[in-house]
Amino acid sequence: MSFSTSLNGHERLLFSNQRHPHFSALPKPYSNFPPITLPSHQRLVFAPTDPSKKDLCCRARPLRAIAASGDSNPSKELRRILQSPGIHQGPAVFDALSARLVERAGFGLCFTSGFSISAARLGLPDTGLISYGEMVDQGSQITQAVSIPVIGDGDNGYGNHINVKRTVKGFIRAGFAGILLEDQVSPKACGHTRGRKVVSREDAVMRIKAAIDAREESGSDIVIIARTDSRQAVSLEESLWRSRAFADAGADVLFIDALASREEMKAFCEITPLLPKLANMLEGGGKTPILNPIELEEIGFKLVAYPLSLIGVSIQAMQDALAAIKSGRIPPPGSMPSFDEMKETLGFNAYYEEEKRYTTVPSQPSFGTGYYPAEKSTYMTRTATQDDNDPVVEVITPYVYDDSRSRSSGIWSRSLRVKITGRDGLEKLDMRVPAGFLEGITNIVPGLMGVNIKEMLDDAAVEADGSPQRGKVLLDFNDTLGDRIQVFIE
């Protein structure tokens, strides 16, 4: 027996009387643990240390760390979902960002949508124009961005039965938990649109058998979802016949696209009742009635996909933002997240936290040599055991040793501005450096080699109050490439 619940909208707590395949138990009873608050990217799993014992032990690990470590098997997780009670919703995604948002919203799985990927990646309609390679590449980016199972849209397998096997194996390597294969001809047509045609019954069934062979040859357990478009291309009776045949061939989940009524949906769920059924809620006006998850579960569905929600609202939001910008405004605050919220969503804060582990303070400046006394040299490393939020930084004032002049000469009170303008008029370099780093300037601008800028600086006039003259041009010439090089006192 197991159940899960939501914590703060993002976390999931799973209790089970069996070991979870992704976690190992620690030898400390759960009853001894204080209250635990998990960040949004972690989940806590409780499992018995031994099936014969009643004490529970826990271990929390980041979801992405599980996926990266290889402990995770997305297909097994999807099969666990299919075997668990209730109906399971899966929004359709089109890139890594949309998939990450689905996971952050607390969904347990998602689909890729050929319609949405074709729109987002190519700006083209879903009419068979997008290729196998493009779908696998996009899918790989999506599966790497999340830890929840992703069901990939394999279209019609992109060719004959050998192509179907290659498609399945490619989707397995890309990290998909499941693959959806349909019985349309090539080029295919988008679901719920006109012009759909299907292959023969024999070819349709053989595609599923080829997919199962590819799975076995790969040693994988990817979930195979068999889709038929014959409801609109032929008839409801034909789609029911093909669904039964797909089940006999070994498909894991059945899907009839574009069912036209509740009665048709119920008739579909009554065939092979022990095999999970997928419902497709095409937003915005498709053939199938839009029902809520409770209604779909009562009819007999196990999975429900929402193929257009994310791409649809994205299109509308971008159109609204562009209209605002064109009229001289920016999108209103309520129409978009704050910059801080966007950074959190994209992982900037997590990146900064990890970056602290490797923060160092170099013992020498980035150019020039000989400016630090030996006793002042230091090399500092930020370790993961430090409790404060900011790295410790020690600032060391560089020393310049010169037999003829001391630090009182004021060389460190001046700075030099080096500006390089290309012969095409475009700025190539504009930087300021302390005058004490004069020896290093030729490392930045080799064209200054042989020019004694320090002598020019010492000879520069001073202001009435005795301070160094500001803004004086020390050098202004064109190098051999025609670039203009200027050096100013700042």
C-alpha cells in the first residue's frame, strides 16, 4: 500500500511498504527525525529497512541528482504511475523550459507534442515536416531538464517498420519513459485536422510489433502507447478493432484520437478494460468533448494529455507583449514574473550556491608580475562546509618596487584608459587599469610594445592643486592594421 501527498505545492512525500527503486534507507528510525522542510526540487521517500520490520527510515535526495546519477529509470516510474490509483494528467511540452515549469507545478509526468515542437522549433505546422532527428534532439533536451517521466511523440515512426525500430531505440537513448506511435500514412496530418489517412490494419499492427522488438533488443522497458487515427479516417468500429489488435500485439497503453462523444469514449474504455487508456483534451475546439479529470476517470481513462495549453498561452502572451512594446510600453507587471522569479525558475540561485564551492581569490592580478611580496601571497578556496552566505574575500593591496621612485610618487592614484577603435569605426576595446599595472598593458595591447608610457605619465603636467592632470592624451596613433589606439590619464 502507498500514498502520496503534496507539500507546499511542489514536494511529494511517498510512504510505501516496499523499497522504492530510487532510494536506499538509512539505519535511523523515522520517529527520531525532527520536522523536515524540503526545497521545491527535492522529495522525501520513506521505506522500511527490511520488509520484515515495521520501522521506517528516510533519505532525501535532489530529483535531478537522482536522474544524473543513473539511479532513475523513467520507464519504471511511468509504469508505477500507470499501476497507481486515479487518473494522471500530463501537459504537453515543447522545450526544456516548458518541461521544467510542468515539473515545478507538481505534475508527475508530461508529454511532448509534435504540434507544439514543430511550432516552437520550426515555426511550421504539424504536417510531417519535422524530422525524426529534430524530434529526438528536442526530446533529449527536455528529458535532461526534468526528473519526471516524459512520453515522447513518435508520430508514425518516420518510415517503414525498420524506421519504427530506429525511432524507438532513439527515443530510449534520449531518455523518454514512453513513446506514442500512430497508424497514419506519410506525410502524417495533425490530429483533429482534415486529410488524415491510415495504413492498413496489418501494417498498423506490425508497427507495434516492431516497436516491441526494438524495446526487447535494447533491454529497455519503455512504455509503448499505440494510437489510431482511424476514428476520423474510417469509422469508430475500425478504431475499436485496431485498438484490440494493438492490445493483442503487446501495447502498454491504448489511444484513439478524435473520439467525438462521451458515448464513443466509454465504448473505447470498455475494450480490454485492464489496459490503460489515454484521453486527449484538445484545447480550443477539437473533436473530443473537454471533460474534467474526475469525469474522465469515471469513464475509465488512466492518462489525460493537454496538447495545446502551454504553446497556446505562450503564443497569446508573446503577441500581447509585442503589441505593448510596439506601442511604446512594456508588458504590465501582472502579465509576467519578476526578474527575481525568472532567475529562480531558471536555476540562477541554485547555480550561485554551487558556484560558492569553487570560489577562489587569486594570489596575483590577471596581468603583470612581481607586484606581491612573498609574505602577502594567498590562495583561498570556498568550501561547502562554510555556513555563511557569501564567500570570504581578502583584499591585498599590491606593492610596486622601483629603485628610483617610491609608492609616494602617486602612481597608484592614477589610472589609464586604453581605447582601441577599428578602422571601420567600431569600438574594439575601452578599458581602465591602475597605472601601477603599466608593465602589463603591453600584454593587453601588443601594439604598445617599446613605448615608455610610464615616462610619459611621470612627465605629464599636474593641475593647479598638485593632483595628476586628468584626461590628458598620452598616446594617439594608428597601428599597422589601421586601428586607432589612444591612451589617456584618468
